[in-house]
Amino acid sequence: MQKSSRFTALIVFACLWPSVLLGQTQVVMESVPSDYQFKRVPPPAKEDTATKAEYKILRGKIDPNSVGLQALHNDKMPANEDQPGENFFFAAGTDGGCLEIDLGRAISVKQFASYSWHATTRAAQVYRLYGAVGDEEGLSHSITSVTEFAKSGWSLIASVDTRVESSVGGQHGVSVTGADKPLGRFRYLLLDVSPTETNDAFGNTFFSEIDIYDADGQSAAPIELPKSNKLAFETSDGKYRFAIDTTDAADLRDWCDRELRPVVQTWYPKIVAMLPSDGFVAPSRVELRFQDESRMGGNPAYANANVITLNTQWFRRELKREARGAVVHEMAHVVQSYTQNRRNARTTTPGWIVEGIPDYIRWFLYEPEIKGAEIPERALATATHDASYRITGNFFDFLTRTYDRDFIAKLNTTARNGRYDSNFWIKTFGKSAPELEREWIADCRLQIDQAKK
């Protein structure tokens, strides 16, 4: 934490972060799964001082998928963690930017608060908060680079960084106050925002709301949060926590409680045990949410980090058939975490492996009695080991039964570490993938012939 001419900062990392006392400014940072149930950060407020403030970009540009600056002070919160149209965020692939807030006049600022929500690294907040009365010598309202702050007339109030390895997504809340008095007198506040990561183009925070409290003004009332219908539960040991959001599928809540809950509770820990690797910790919080078919692009379900999105209409049609198995498949994707662990990757894992492992778990371990991945005789002539999904799952089952019961764990480790290449098969089995494919097809033909007898 840097020291400014006016303030020495104090950082208090709340909830998941340890507490450190460094001075006269208090920064509290918390992360929660949902409902903004922070212990020390206030809930998002409406009609606070920030509501009527003017917002301006001094550096950077708004992402075209963002609703814009109004998201920061419209006294509304997103209904879920992936709503670009309810958040402000800087453009993809950029290094953040500077955001200026003009309160209209100099006031005694009691508290500054910021809120964000996303399933992945875009939930975190990384910024420096500056302030100015407005009459400082050399005060600049056209910041174009970080180096300009030293001579721009702005005073550093606090540094914020809510990133922590054990909690990537969720709702992040930040509160900046004076330890025993107001933060100071300001007309302008400025956020110098940095991306949360640079592994890809999507590291800019999804900011949902900014609140500012006048030390001489009235207290603001909490924002009325969007209504949700979440079924929350955890494993018996409390190690893993889950939430199924049926806001868009209220009629499925009973089925989720009665049929889906036990599958999730039982099989998520099993999948974690099946797909280990050194130093890897599977997400401890998983959310499943239903979404209208029109927004699913034809997909029955998909996983993004620790969030599984379910096609409402498809699930209604498949409750007695494929619904539960589809969730098992997506939970395997959550545990794989290949995208989230590609920092040191040398290669990109082929999609047929990414999809084949979950379908092997689903069709051969979770529901083998369904025989949903058996290859009919008419399809053998065109079946290939890298056809993905059920067919690749069948190939993986053959290798597990014939050669190595721990093969899936080895393949997963190689994929998660970004080390997969075609030599994997030679190193593991002493044979190339095409050689193994021929053996697999022969085994499939043998099984079909035996079934005819």
C-alpha cells in the first residue's frame, strides 16, 4: 500500500482474507456465493450519494456488451453472475481504465463501496481509489496513463485487490472507510482499474454497483435484490456447497430437491476423487441455474468455471431420461477446470478428450445400465477414437478395462497441466492411438457377436 500526501492506508481483509492494520483508512473485502450476505461490507444501497453523481471514463473504453456506466448507479443489481447487460466493464483485451465520479460538490465522504459478481475471475476487483476536492494545483481530468497520477493532483485513498486463489467467482464486496473518522472531503473520486488476470481477453471486472455515503447526509436503504428461487445444500462433511437456481423453472424445484440434489451431493465428490492432480483444488462451490431455451444456443447444458447452466425446456422433456446424467457430465467439466488451469499450459487439450472424459464417467460409471454409449454394428465402420462424447467415452472404457484402471486419472492430469500431445498414448500404453483404435473396434465387434449368440 502506498502512502499519499493526505492518507496512510489501512487494509482489513474480511471473510476469506486475513486482517492487517496499516494506518488510518480501512478497506474491508468479502466474497460470498449469493444474496450479498456480507458480514462487514454493507449491502448495496439505493438513493445514496453516488446515485446522482456523474460518471466519466478518463482512460479505457467500455465493452460493447456492457450496459455502460449507468449500471454503477442505477440502484439495480444483476439477477445472476453472467449478465453483461446489468454490469459495467471495460472492453475485452484491454488493461482496464480510469473511471471518474463527480459528486457535484465537495462533501465529507464517510464510506465508499463497490460490488461485483461473476462466475470466474471477472468477479474480483483490482483498483486504486483516488480523491480530489477540485482545487488542487495541477489537477488533471484527462488521465491517459498510470504514471500521470504522481503529478496529476489526485490523492491516493486506498488500494483494493479481492483476488484470492481459493475463491475465484461469486459476489465481491468492498468497503472503504476511515478508521475513526470520515475518509476526507472530496468532490471527485477516481478508480484506476486493473484487469484481474491476463491469461485471456476476459479479465476485466463485472462491476454491478458503486455506493458513496455522505458523512453529513442521511443513511441509504438497501437495494431490493432480484428475486431468486435457490435450493442450497452441501455435502455431509460440509466440504462442497451447492445452489440450484430455479428462478426460471419454478415447476422443477421439487424435482431438483427430490431427484437432482442427491445426485449432485453424491457424484460431485466422486468426480473430484476420480480427477486429481498435484496441487489442484476443485471448486468448493458449484451453482446450477436454469435458463430459457432461447438463450442456450441449442445446448442442453454447459459449464463455465463453477457454474452449470441448464436448458429449462430440455430438462422438462428429459426428467425421466437424460436430465440427471447430463448434470453428471457437466459436473465433470467443473472438476476438469482445464481452462482455469492453463497458466503454464504448453498445449491445448483436444475437445474430444475434454468431452470424452465426462461421457466416460456418465455412461460407464454413473449410469452403465442405460448402455447409452454402446456403438451399434452399423456405426462401427465409421467410429473413430476421437469422435468425442459417447464414442470417445466408449474408447476410454475399453482402455480402462483392457490396460489400465487408472488411465482416466493419468489422462486428466496431462490435460489439466496442458501437457497433452500424441505421444501420450505411446508413453502410457506402448502403442499409438490408431493402433489402440483398431484393438477397440475389434473388441466392439466381439461384444456384438457375443450378444447375438
